[in-house]
Amino acid sequence: MKEPKRPLGLYIHIPFCKSKCVYCDFYSLANREDAVKRYVKALKAHLGETAPLAEHHRVDTVYFGGGTPSLLGHRYLLDILDDIRGKYHLEKGAEITLEANPESAQSWRELRKLRKGGFNRLSLGVQSADDATLKAIGRIHTFAQAEAAVTAARKAGFRNLSLDLIYGLPGQTMDSWRSTLERCAALQPEHLSCYGLKVEEGTPLWKRQKEFSLPDDDLQADMYLWMVERLEELGYHQYEISNFAREGFASRHNTKYWALSEYAGFGPGAHSDFGETRYAYGRDLDGYITGVLDGTLQVEQSEHLPLRERDTEYIMLSLRMVSGINRHTFEYTYRRRFAPLEEVFLRYEAMGCAERTEQGWRLTPKGFLLSNTIITDLWEAICRDKLRREEAAARGDYRILP
Ligand code: SF4
């Protein structure tokens, strides 16, 4: 009998931006349009090189992220997508996402070419509905352009539209965040990703943080809790800490990251989890192009991680999801005892941070705000349990301890 093909997501990194936003920690470069042609050539060569490894996979999601993929224009984008189609088993009905910024998604004719060429999901970086805030963080579009981009996308035939927003921005108050969320929800996207601003080391925001008046942690937490409730009222179901969707529109690609499914990334800084190995390419555009084209491309990090050794990852990632951790999966797939986790969850349940599900436990919105602490506590409980069992085994006591 023929073995069924395994699902695989492809991530295509497009590391070009018109200019850099002050908070940005993604690998992307401004004013490097000169490299686009060679970059596309390198991407296609890299896709070709990897394709034989994916012979027994069916590609069910493709995600063009960045950077600003929409900057490339339909010719290059469709050229890459056609290349994927020619080299991989691209499933009919695969989710194919394009990230776009409002200023480069104004033409419905351009968007229609992309839609007709196979892209079926558009993720727009809107970030805020307040033009002064957008300017302060280095965005080069207005909210009116974001609204125009949504209109253009609908006219072009996109039926799966996601908006990216950030809360906790400089100068943002609860009222201005409320206004952003309401105005964005009024655009009726199928999906919303709402992230709390993080001041990442080395970014212009980090270097000049004193110049920006940033909401404190308490206000950011209030913004988050209000948002979760409000989006639920508006019919957007939370399925991950920062992601909300109408029924049937959760991002299939991003869910792969949290469900420990396989994905292969292409481009400088792109990460992969493919063939039981996690690996990433260096954040160096020219090094990537040269490396691919002359056959010397090296991965920067690589770690072989068989399924059984992914228990920590499973705890961390499953608890990002509203579906939560599954007791059976933890015990049978990862061969770990669940009892030590149960004790920690009970403690957090009493604080309103965790709740039982039919299959295990999940974090509540209040728990999501404390997820790092909770995950550390869970992991310490697992380590203590392991140590106890090893010590018992060393004494020759192999009973299953409570
Ligand atoms: S548009 Fe996105 S990738 Fe480009 S600089 Fe801004 S945040 Fe970074």
C-alpha cells in the first residue's frame, strides 16, 4: 500500500522593506531593491535543492512573510509560487498567504493578479488606526491606506483576510487601543493577530526608549484582557495567545508552528522544523544569495530533535493554544508522567489562570499573561519528578512513584 504523504508548510522569507520600523526585530533590509532579482533566483535554486527531501510530503500551506513580500510585485511573487508548484506536491486547496503592508497593497488589479495566481490569504500589517502613532513607530502608511487596502483586497477576490495589530505602542492609551480595535474589526477581516509591543534589544526603539512614552505592563495587560473579551463578543474566537479568527479561519500555516508540525523555511533568517531537525539560515542576505548560487550555503543553527525529546516544546507550544495540553499526548507520545504537571495546574486554577479541558488543561487569558512563569513552573515540576525517579532507580526501586 502506498504510504500517505505527510503535510508540510513552506515559509518563504522576503527580506525587503521600504524603510525600517523602530520596533522591528525581523530580518529585513531597506533600500536593497538592487538584490531582488538575484534573491529570487537564489530562492528558486534553494527550493529546487530541497524539493527531493519533500518527495513524500504534500505541501498544504505556503506563507510568504517578511519583510514586506508585497513590495516584490506580482511577477516575482507568482514566479516563486509557480516554481513551488512545479517542484513540490502542492495540495489543491492549500492555504497560500501573502503578507502585505497597506502602502504596497493599494491596487486591486495587482491584488487580483496575485489572487488569480493562487494566493488565497492576505495578511495586512495595519498595526494601529492612529496616524500619529503609525508615524512615531516608523510605519510609512496611514490608516486610510489600510482601509483602502482592505477594500482593494475584497474587490480582488480575497475571502480570507487577516489584520496585524500591536497594542502597548508609544503614547497609546486604553481609549486609543479600543478605537484601533473597533475600527479594524469594523473592516470585517476573517482573522486578527494582535501582539503586545516588545522592546527588542538592538532595535531603534530599544536604543531610544526614553524618548517614547510606553504603556506600563499593567496597562498592556488590561489592553490584552479587554481585547480578548471584546473580540469574542464580535465573533472572533481566540485560538492562540495573540490570534483570533472567525469560525474556520484560524491560520493553518501558523498553527503548524504551535502544533509541532513540519515546515521548511527559505531565505536569510528563515527557520525550519523538517525531518526531525530544527535549523535556521543566517541573517545575511548577500551571504544567503552567494551561498545558494555557488553551492556553499550553510545552516547557522541545527539541532536533531526526535519526537520523543520534544516534551518541553510540547508544553510550551500547546499552552500557547486555546486547545491547551493533552494529557494522553503527553503521556503516550512523549512518555512523560502528567501527575507532576497536574499539581502545578491545580495551583494556577485557584488563581484563575488555568482551567481543565476534556483532554487536559489550558491557560485562561489571565494565564496567557503569565505563561512564561507557568511554563517554567511546569518544567521545574517535570525535572524534579525525573530526578526523584532517577534517584529511586539508583536505589533499585523501580516502583511507579505517585
Ligand atoms: S514593515 Fe514589518 S518587517 Fe518591515 S521594518 Fe516594518 S515591522 Fe519590520
